[in-house]
Amino acid sequence: MGTRILIIEDEVKFARFVEMELTYEGYSVTKAYDGRTGLELAEGEQFDLILLDVMLPGLNGLEVLRRIRRFSEVPIIMLTARDSVMDKVSGLDLGADDYITKPFAIEELLARIRAALRKQSRSPDGNVLTAGLLRLDPARRQVTYDGTPIDLTKREFDVLQYLLENKGIVVSRDALLENVWGFDFDGQTNAVDVYIRFLRSKIDEVFGIQLISTVRGVGYVIRDDD
Ligand code: CA
């Protein structure tokens, strides 16, 4: 069996259209028309990727996302309504890998699916990354500062990991978007700045350090000062 994709979407015609296109591309597709059924399928079967609508009857998409993340790191792309910034931020914060705004061109969806699958298949690097007293363990997905655990969301963790992998190098917003979000946003989002703020509030402000430096007009860098 090929790559398995689960679509959780209550608009039946739309779900069938996406299924048809994905099947044509060679994916094996399963559909659920409500959140509860989708959640049960995600629990009971192995999928390589999930497309998850935010606006669902009963159990909404964000709640389904939250529950799936309790047991699975399967790549999830959220389908959001136009301009619902809150849905996007909440979705990413709850561990979605990407989102796409409806209506979208099928080519864009296919590109995002390929990017999410690529990112997933990248073999996990077991090396622990450090900067001063900060320690990030990619295999265990743990971050500590001087031994104190820091609780990060999936996205915050991925941003921090990428900065640490490039320690001493100024990383541009575009590079972060491409490597962490897995898709070129054409600079139309301030998602990177939002996540840098989240990281600073959880690390810099808590431990009284300056871990992540802003290089005006260029991007961000973590320097090892010890
Ligand atoms: Ca819907």
C-alpha cells in the first residue's frame, strides 16, 4: 500500500474532490465527514498524513488535532477558512505541521503534502545541541536550561532546533519558513517573529539570558558566548 492520507472534512463534495485528486496522484485516501469519526480512524489505523478541516460539526478540527497529538506525531495539514488568523496560530501551536486556506489550488495542496511528507521522512538527528547552558535533545524532544526542563510546543521546538543547528550563523526568516514550516510563504506571514517571541518568553525572560539575537533586516542568530 502506498502513502496513506486521511481527510477529515464535513463538506462531502469538497472531500470527494480532494480524494479524487489525491488518488490520481497515487495516494491511498480515507475520508471522515466528522471529527469524532476522523479521530477514531486516526487512532485505529496508520496514516502517513492527515488533512484536517477546522470547522467541523461536533468535535471541531482544533480539538481533533489536540487529541491526535496525544498519541501521534503524524504530519497534519489544517484546512482553514479565509482570514481566520486565530485558527492558524492555534493550529500551529497545537502541533499542526502546516495549514492551507480555503479555497486553494490543488497544486498548492499537493506541494504542501509533499513538503510535509519530506520533512517527516528526514531521519532524526540524534546529536544533542547546546548553546551555553541550553541543551536540546532531538531524539527525546527535550529542552533544558541548566538542567531545568523547558516546555515547548512542537513548532517552538522545531524553530529552536533549526537555530541551534545553525549556531553562529544568521538565519533568515525565509530559511526558517522553508526548513521548519516546509513551505515558502512568500514572506506574507510574520509567523517566524511570533514564534521567536514565544521562545523568548519561555527561555530568555525566564532565565534572564539573551539566547536569540535579532539581526535587523536579516534574521535571527543564536551565538555561543561561553
Ligand atoms: Ca467544514
